[in-house]
Amino acid sequence: MLRTEQEMTVEIRERMRGGEGIVQIKHLFKDGDLKGKTRLVAEISIPNGGSIGFHQHDQEEEIFYFLAGEGRVKDHDQWKEVKAGDALVTGEGRGHAVENIGSDPLVIMAVILTY
């Protein structure tokens, strides 16, 4: 199945999960498009100074692959810097937060798998 960019839904969230600023979520596929237990397949863009607040993933895993920009992630209880090419997985009740610390947008491919 090919989904063109024009067919993708773009969502803007303010103060996502208690974070700062806005976050743009481009949904690459929708519920029902995939046969696996996937809740989200999206490109997330966080502008300079923006963030997604700390939240936990229970009964699911979220994978972040950082495509562009510079950021920090709180991986459960430790802050770590990230850049394009880095990846993070969070699940089994653990939590994470992410913030843009660079001047360009922090762009992330995000996939949430449920179990």
C-alpha cells in the first residue's frame, strides 16, 4: 500500500503530555491500515524549545528513530542527548520525555507497538 504525503493526516498538539510548545504529528498510516498491533506510525516534529512531557508505556513499546536535529531524552530516569541516527525504545511500564535543544526542528520517526 502506498500512502502519498497528500493522503497523510497532520495533527498539531499543544503542550503534548505536559511538554512545552507545539508538536506536529504526521500520521503515515491510520488505524486499520496495518495488520499488526501498531497504535502509531508517525513522523513527529518538535520545534526549537518544544518538548513532549514524561509519560509511560505499559502494554506497549514506543520506538523513536531520530531523523534530524538535536535533543535530549529522559530515558526512564536519566537524561541523555540525542541526534540524527540515534534510536530509543521505551516499554514494559518505563517512561520517557523528549525535548528539542537545537535551533532546527527535532524530527523523529515514531512507532508504537502494542502487546
